[in-house]
Amino acid sequence: MLRFVQEADASRSVTRRVDDKEIPDAVPVGEYPVRRVHRGTCTEMKRQGFCIARETGSVQSVDADTGIAHPGNLVEVGDMVEMAMGKDDLCDRVPVSLEGSGENPCIHQDMTDDVGVAEEATAWNPPDRHGRIIRFSHPMSVMPSLIHECLAGLPELVEDVARKEGISPRIAARSVARGRLVIPANPNRHHRTCGIGEGCRVKVNVNVGTSGPLCDLALEEAKARAALENGADTLMDLSTGGDLRAIRRMLLSLDVPVGTVPVYEAVRRAGSAADVDADLLFSVIREHCRDGVDFLTLHCGVNRDVLSALRTDPRIMPVVSRGGAFHVAMMVQRDEENPLYEEFDYLLEILSEYGVVASLGDGMRPGCLQDAERHAKTVEYLTLGRLAGRALEAGVQRMIEGPGHVPLPQVPCNVQAIKELSNGAPLYLLGPIVTDLAPGYDHVVSAIGGAVAAMQGADFLCMVSPSEHLALPNVDDIVEGTRVARIAAHIGDISRHREGYRAARELQMAEARQKLDWNAMFSLALFGDHARRIHERDGESETCSMCGDLCAVKLVREIFRRKGE
Ligand code: SF4
């Protein structure tokens, strides 16, 4: 988007700030090939009423008198479309914006309100007689992404995150601009802010959601609330059963950033992964963005190269990521490239339009220790690194997911490899599961891996519950898993910020223990109520029931006191 503004400026030899409203008449922004043509009835067009162009490269016919757009297209794939931005005195009521980036600008009416179509009849110039030129007739309000805002100044959102994290706002803004810190905050919703990445404490995500046979909205809400009460920073909805939109909207009503995996819903709607096509997938992605989802797991790295690596260097468990499996099924059955990879620019446009963070999914994460170092994962890492660079260039915030089941000694090099390949993009970890032999305790297993990974630079840990690999988690599983993940994140924090307040809190705990000050210990503990319950179950006393009257702390303290030391 910034580039379009700069090009428009260059074409007139004027310098102008992004937020300058003095935009000249019909400045050509560029000529672009039509990449996709939106066919059939477009509910988006109907809702927006007077949009001229909605989908990428899709130029719709517009009634000159009413301003109503019709679903019939005036262009075909391969046609060139000249995008223009400008103003017209006739129009003063319709806020419009130019959004999008790369080669796929998207021009549409501001989505903040539904203005009556009749009032706007004169607001639009229809495409020219060839149907090839779109001219907007209103001062453009250019809406920069958070990355662009950080390049130009200090957005309030960044200041808020910096305040919470105890870091300099300017450094936080620089980290956002460099793609090393993301702030999932869809402008369509308001919730507490959460920074993930450089300079921030390690965050914890908790997955909730239904599965095919188990669909209970009340249970999912109870799980989500339990997660938040026990330290979750974000929630992800992995629902695949029941009323998916109702579950998503329930989660979106909570005061927390929410992520989803749109391909799950696309598969449910299509009936099978093989029946999901690009249009359906992009339409679900857009719907999630419009609903207010803050970050989306998108398996863009599962491409033909990865598939080929999977075949030439087979693994014991070829694919264990559900989203990864869906994309493999789509690609193999339809003999097509993954649309999220093939049309990555278009995907970025949608994310940019809604200010949503891309979480580049690890569809090839290994499912057992023996598969940890096979080619498929490495090829996916390389792909994700490249895509992360393109996203940043387009002003789209993104993070990288990884790395699945990995032996503990390989955790540091996996973290460093992803960080290196993505130029320090925030790293969102599922696991790492560092042994496959502890089902029922995988929350502990992944906390061990997560703590080591966080120490090495991972930024965001996904809670693994005790029921991982066994069943859909219940509320107790979520509580236990969240607490253990929170502990792993804290260990990561104190490993990385030795001089920070977290280390000070560790010192205070040591002093409270030396004083046998139980109340101070419980207030400093990450989960003080739990600690208090255990301590008090054998009755209250100055020491604890572990050593009783032979308490080492008390014994040495009193000896030193008697000696005047
Ligand atoms: S009784 Fe034993 S375990 Fe308990 S505080 Fe004293 S030394 Fe520690």
C-alpha cells in the first residue's frame, strides 16, 4: 500500500505524507493483471452494495445511476486493470480506502458502516467504456498496517504493549516494523493487547474447540474461561464440529486475542478436504477476518516441494498436523498446488485488509522423535522463511509455527534455524514434545521442551494438555495444561531476562522461604492457591510437614542467630 502511495506521489513529482488527505484527481496507481475473477453471486458485493471492485482483480459492473455493483464481471483473467485513486467534488459522503499490497490492490468502501446505496448514487464513477479503468471519486483515506504505522511513528497499540512489557515504546515499534514482534489485534474487535516476540515475555496460547462427535458450546466456553483464569494469553479455536460460527463468536466475545485455523471450517463445509477449492478457502479466511479473529494458522508452506520431500525422504508418520493433512489431501486429490502458497499475495491482501496476523503453520511438523530431521520439515522451514519475508514486505504481521516432536538436544538448533530463516520472526511452538513415551503426561513433556525452546528464543508456547494424543481435553486438562505451559514460559522468561523483574520475584521467593513466610510464598507463587492447599492439608505450623521439627531452614537459621551471624 505504501508503495502505491509512493508511486502515486512519484507520478506527480510531489511529496506527501501517508495521512495527507490532499490527493489529486485520478492519479494512476499502476496497471495490474487480473489474477482471479470472482464468478456468480457475491454476498460480499451485495452487502457492500456500491463496491466497485471487491475481490482481487475482479472488476464488477456498476450501475452509473444507482451505484449498485452487479456480479457480472467485465474482465477476464490476464486482462490488465488500471487502478486509480483520486477525488470528485460530487462525492463527500462515502469513505473509501485503498488497501492491499504487492500486485493485488483491493479497493473498496470503508467497512465501518452500511451507508444507504441511494445516497451514494453519485459517489462512484463507473469503469470507463472499456471496463478496464477504475476511478475513485473521493479523497482516499489510506489505512496503513501496524507495520507501516510503526515505520511512520508510534501507534497507541504499540505504546500499550510496551508499557505492559516494560520496554521502550520506540524499540517495540522498531521490532514490529522489522517483523520481530507481532500484536494480534483485529481492528474489528477490542480486547486486551498482547505482544508476541522480541522484548516481550513468553506468551501462552490455549487451544479449545469441538471435535466431530463432541460438540458442546457450554463446555468449550468453560474451557476457554478456565484457560484465561490460569494464565492463557491467547485462545485458539480448533473446532471441527457443531455450529462453528457460534463457537467462534463465543470465543471472540472474550477479552483476549483469538486465533483460528480456517481450513478446518472449509473442510467441514465442503464435506472433505479433497473438495475444498481455493475460492472456498479464501472465503472462509475472509469470514474469520471479518468476524474479528486476530491471528490465523495458515499452512502456506505445504507446497509441491514439501510433498516431493515427503515422498523422497519418507517418514514413519508422514503427516500429523491436521491442517497439514488437509492440505496434502487437497493437493494430492486435486493434483493442484496449495492455494495458500500459489496465491500467497492474495492471501496477504486479505490479511492486510483486516489487520490480521498470519501464523505460518507447520504442516510438516514431525510426529515422533525418529522423524525429527527428515527433509519435509526442512523444506517447509525454508519455504516459511521466504514467505515470512514476503509478508513483511507487504506490511503483514506474521509469526512462524514449529517444531513438533523433537529430541531435547535438537530443540535449540530448530529454534535457531527458524529464527535465522525468518529473520527473527516470532516463533510459536507446538510442543516440542521431547519423548513419545509419556502419554498422559505430555503437558510435562512439552513444558520441558518449551522451556528449553523459550530459553533459546521461542516467543509463544501452545499449551499441551494431559490428554494430548489420547482424547479431547476436558476442563481439568485445560487447567493443568495451561498452568504447566505458564511455568515453562516463566522459565523461558527468567532464562532470557536475568536482570528483569521476574528474576527479582525469584529472589523475593528465596527470601520468603528463608523466613518461612508462608503467606509471602503463596502470594509470589505462580499458582499460590494450589500451593497453599497442599501446605495446609497437614495442618498449619511454622515449618512444613516434609521435615517437621527437623526443618533445615529453621535449624541453620537459629544456629546462625545464636552465633550472632
Ligand atoms: S520443613 Fe523441610 S521442606 Fe519444609 S521448609 Fe523446612 S526444610 Fe523446607
